[in-house]
Amino acid sequence: MGGPDVRVVLRPVASGPVVGGVGAELVPESERAFYEAEFAGETLVVGLTHVDEAVLAQIGRVSRSLYRTRGQLVLVVDEAHPADGWEGLLTPALGTSPVVLTVGDLDCEWLAELWLAVADGRPVVVDAAGDAAVTVAGRIASSLRVRKLVVTDPAGGWGEPPRSFADVLRPDQGFAADLADRQDGRVVPAIEEALAGGVLSVNLCRADDLDRELYTFDGTGTLFTSGGYVRVEPLRVADLVEVERLVSQGVDAGVLRPRERHEIARIAVDGLGARVLGGDHLAGIVGMDRDDYRDDGMAEVASLYTVSRFSGSGAGGLLIDALVERAAAEGLAALFAVTVSSEAVEFFLRKGFVEVEHDVVPAAKWRGYDPERRRRAVALLRPTDS
């Protein structure tokens, strides 16, 4: 029974092969594959503050990942027109010649041209023609009704270090004031306009970090949404492979205990997933062990794990709330959790759990439990009626 039992808001350790050229050691293949599947068939709009050799390398890696899964890339640029033209500058990075458009009035006539260019399957470069790329990118993202906009800024995401997640419907978070001076005050309005126009999420990051921001779990900047970004629902059989992958990731990071495949499947049978809106990927999972504890009127939080990129989205809290509701509906008096992670302890305390002595949780929990780990383990309990 070695290993912690829960994982909350911890950054996974990168492992496995890496891809993508210079700097690619920061993008494990497993993480890239996760986001390639999430962006499959999607169009991403990116507003660029500058284009240099480092940014071209980032664009190349992103474009290769997108086009592997039939995704589309729309770049909005506002620098002076390069001597050999945007097509000459960007074709080597993109791997194909882009359609280059100069921004117009964003009326139906111009937008129809843009829609056709995107539908034809080639990357698109929009020259902002003296306007700010961030502003034009926000309007274009709304007009195309794409899933994601990326706003680049030399200062990167919001906060130091950057916060992973922010909700524009929560002005009390303070991001608007902190970002008020970015690009002459254009960043926040662009983010808000895009989200109000139906864009699901906006990433704010440095242009030099574009690939890491989009294709790693931790990212480098801040992900903005309007309202919730995940929904909690029962896991489906189609999720089992991803559940196994998430559990494996947690084990590799040292924050979940190893489980046999059948045990993982048992958890998944009536487990819950926090699913990213607009897609099928899981931002987190949780199960409930109760067979050995039902006579005690309790159940254990099992394999709680949230992908760190979505930690600020509240996925862990939503999963626990739903688990408490389920336990109460089954007539169980309490949920308990056992962990050696101080961050997990803080999380559970915020969610209404209280630290208890080991003998308060069912004795069956400790059968075969590693003695050394038990000395470090913290037991927490939450009544289902609280």
C-alpha cells in the first residue's frame, strides 16, 4: 500500500520522450499528445507582439503539432512588413506557404475572405496594418468563434510567478488592475472581448514560450476563461485509457500510490471526472472507495488527481463537492482522505475536512499500509452533512 492516496494541485514531474527541437526538453511527448488531441480540428488564433528567430522556432513547433491533427493556425502580426514579406519569413517555420491577409474593416466581406482562407486548410497570417495585434487578434477570434485565442506579451502571464488560471467574471481576483498597463491597456479588453464573443479560453504568455504554454500541463502563462472551465460528470468507458494515464502520471510524480489495472477500472466504474468544456479531455479524476468501509458508514477519497494546468480552475474542489453529495445520497456519514502531501492537506482543510487521529478512520484502511508512510500520513475527515 505504498504511496500517497491523493494528489491535489501538484505539478507532475516531466517524464518520457521529448519532441520539438530546441527547448523541447520542456515538452514531454505524453503532454504534447494530450494537447494535440484536445486541439484536433480546432483553429487557434495567436496575436504576436514580435517575430524573431526564437518566436519562429515556437511557431514551427506549434504549427507541426496543429497540422498533425488537422488543426489550423491564424497568426496576427503588427510589426513592420519584413523585407521578404510575411510569406517569405514564415514559410520555413510553418512548413508551407501561408495565406497572407491585410486586416480590413472586419466587415462581412473581409471576414468571408478570412473564413475561406481558414477553411482551405492553409495557415493564415493577418497583417494588422498598423493596429495592435492583440486588439485585432481578439476581434478575429470572436469573429471566427474559435475555441482558443493566445495573446502574447513580453511580460508573460498574470502574476509573479504567473497564475495558471483566471476567471474574468471574478474581478476581485485583481488581474484587471495588474494588467492595466500591458500594451497600452489593450490586453484586458482583448481578452474580455474574445471571451464575450464566444471564445472558450484565452492564454496570456510570452511569444518565446508559445509551445510550452500550449503543449505542457504546467504551461508558462495564465489561462483566462469566463465562468467555469470544467464540468463534473460520471466517467465513461471511453475515459478509461485516459484515467489510467492520469493515475500513472500521478504515480510517476510520487503523489498517487500504484494500483493494478483492475483496481483502476473499479474506481472508474463509478468515478467522477472534471471534463474540460468544449472537449473530451479530463482536467481531473476522483473515485470513492467504500466496500471495505461501508459498515463504518464511511468512504475514502480515492485517486484524486488534477492536471496541474487546470488546478486554478477549481477542478479539485468541484470533484470533492460532487463526491460528498454522492456519499450523502448513499447514506454514508463521512468521507475520509489520507495523504502525506502538505499541499493536499491544505486543500482538504479548505474543503471542510478536519485532521483526525488515525484510529478515527476505519481500521481496514491501515491493513498492509507501509509503516514508515503511516508515520507521515495525515488523516482527514468530512461529515457528509457539513
